Amino acid sequence: MIHRAAAQLLRKYTTANMTAGVSTSPKYFDIGFNISDHMFRGIYHEKQQHESDIPNILNRCVVTNVKKLLITGSSIKESQHSIDVVSQFASSTPVSLYYTIGVHPCHVNEFVPEHGQSYWKPDQTEEAPFEIVDHAFTQGKLRELYDLYKRQEASDAGRFKAIGEIGLDYDRLNYSGIAIQKLFFIEQLKLSCFFPNKPLFLHLRSCTEDFMEILEMFIKGFNDTKDTFNYKELIDGTVAGGPRINEDGSIFYKFTDTRKFVVHSFTGSVSDLRKLRDSSENCYFSVNGCSMRTEESIEMISAMPLDKLLLETDAPWCDIRRTHASFKFLNKSCDATIADSWDHGLSDAYPQLDSWFKSVKKEKLRGIEREKWDEYMVKSRNEPCTMGHVATAVANIKGVPLSELVDQVWHNSCLVFDVESH
């Protein structure tokens, strides 16, 4: 059982601090955990290196005060897998588990038949024309996504907390081109309007102008005269704030005035930050290790309003590395020559721990006794238990006390995703 194992881990790692009477601990809400990634099932580059260690990951969350996790959906299949994992572990861990449902811009090919004329190929150029050829297939996949939203909203609204991860990614056009990304960002935003109170979990990479143009369509409201995929038959006039049919037969889409959205794993510039912030008072930003790689990104973190800030790990990716501009901010002195920040301020983020966890190569984990896996993190694989690292770096960049930043971020996160803050 996770509860019992976590208690044993807590006793092993916290003897001195518990004896010293540490009672006040930070609370972390990791709003970006990719639990469906194969690494958490022990699969790396299509090779099984060890068994799934999700229970051990959750135990490390318990002892590092990661109280809540938002599991991200990146495709219809992976969204369903995330739902299944949450259902599997929710009753066996004290960590509150929530999830999102959506199709990531790099996965929008799933809306068209594989190897069909509309399917984006890695060697394709943006000049090549794009159009939906198999309309029935695409409409069926969009309806499948809508049905998943509707089913989970009806049966599990307490854990289905956001629509996403959806958006645009112009850094990785080898997965899907600009035209197909824009089309299905718009279509997913249309479908999201049928659930007007559900927050949005958004993805943005090197495409601020296009991203904002599409987002502002929905913030201001617009009429769709084409209804390409026949959403009209889904409209329920009794749903306040949902899409409505105009007298001319067009459909009016608009976000409600209270709908919140988070631009997750934000890596934009100060200018991008200000443009997005000015677009809506409901716009929030989440940052992780990848958000703090360069000196420009450090300036962006400094400029970000605390009341619009959320934190995440985006595990198993986006850890803070020695080559990142943020690495020096893991210690109070912000000294880049300090290799191990634990005794130089980082431990403040984990007041119950005497020391950090051990590290092991992925192929070596299976050689360790299973009952000791709680003590080992897989080398180069990020986990939610590192939320304190993200919080420490951001607090030091912004020059605010860690406790102040953590408390404000906890409040913001619970507010955006409408969960209890205790």
C-alpha cells in the first residue's frame, strides 16, 4: 500500500527534522505531470528497463509535500490512459490526483487517417496544401473527443479539471504542420465551449501571434457560418455560456467572462508574457525547468506577476540542469560555482527531509530490492517530487521568500482548477 510505504519512507528520510520539531511545511500542486509517458512504465526507447514505479513516485510526492497532481492528456488514447491511472491509484495515495483531456498540437495527426492525404509527414513542407480529405473520419475523431469530455464531466467532474493539452507548437513541425495545428486548435476550442466552466490547459511554442489571434477569437466571440464538423446538433440551449445558434443558422462561440486558462510550460519572452497577460485577466502561466534555461527566460520569470503564476515539473521532462541559467538560483547565494545546493538553501523547500533521494541509472533499478525503490530516483528522469527545486529557483529569481511564493502559487493553482485548498 502506498500509504504504509510512504510512512516508512518519511521515517527514513526525516528523523532529524521531525525530532527538531519542524511543523510548517510548504504545499505543492504540480499542474503538469505526464504520467502516461512510457518512462514511468519502465520503457525507454522502446526497451523495458524496469517495472512500473508509479507507486514509488507517488510515495516520493508524499514525503516532499506534493499534495496535488494534475495529470496531462496529450491524445485521446493517452487521455484515457491517464484517466485509468488516476482511477487505479486515487484510493491508495493521499496525493490528490486530477487530469486533463485533450490532443497536443504534436499529436493532431490522430484526427486524420494515418498515411492518408491529410496526414502530416515529417519531410513535408509547409507549402504543400493541407485539407481534410476523409471528412467522416475527422468528424468521428472529434466526436470521440467530445464524448470523452461529456462522459467524464458527467461521471468524474471532481477529477476532470481541464481541457488540454491543446495549442500550437512551431518548434516541432516535423510532428505536425502549421495548418493542421491551427485547424485542430480552433476545433478543440470550439468543443471546449460546450463545457464553458472548464479551465483550459494550453501549449505555446514559438507561435505567439498565431496563438493569440486564435485565442482572441474566442475571448471576443465570433460567428461560425460553416459548422464544418456538424457541432450544431450538439448544442444544448439550456447550458449557460455555451455555444448558441443565431437566427441565420451560424453558431456563436465565446469564452465566458470567468473562464480561466493556463499557458503551461511557458517559455516566451517578456513581450509575449505582457501580450498574453493583457489579452485577458483570466490568463495564467505555469513554469518549469525548461522555462528557465536562458538569461532571457530569467528576465521573463522576474517580470511575471505572482498572482498569475503556477508551477509544474512537466515530468519526466523539463528538469533544471547545470547548463541552465536557472541552476545557480537553486542556492540562496545564486552562486553558479556551487555544485550541490542542498546545504545552501535548497533543503528549505523540503523541511521534512534530511537529504535528497539517491539516483540510479534506468537499467540498474531492477537490480535493487523492490522494497527499497522509494529511495531511488531514475537518473535524468524528472518527477513531481522536484517541485521544491522549481519553487526555489523561481523564488530566488524573483527575490521573494520561498514561503510567500509557495503560498501564493498554491492559492493560484487551487483557484484556477477549482479544488479545495486544504
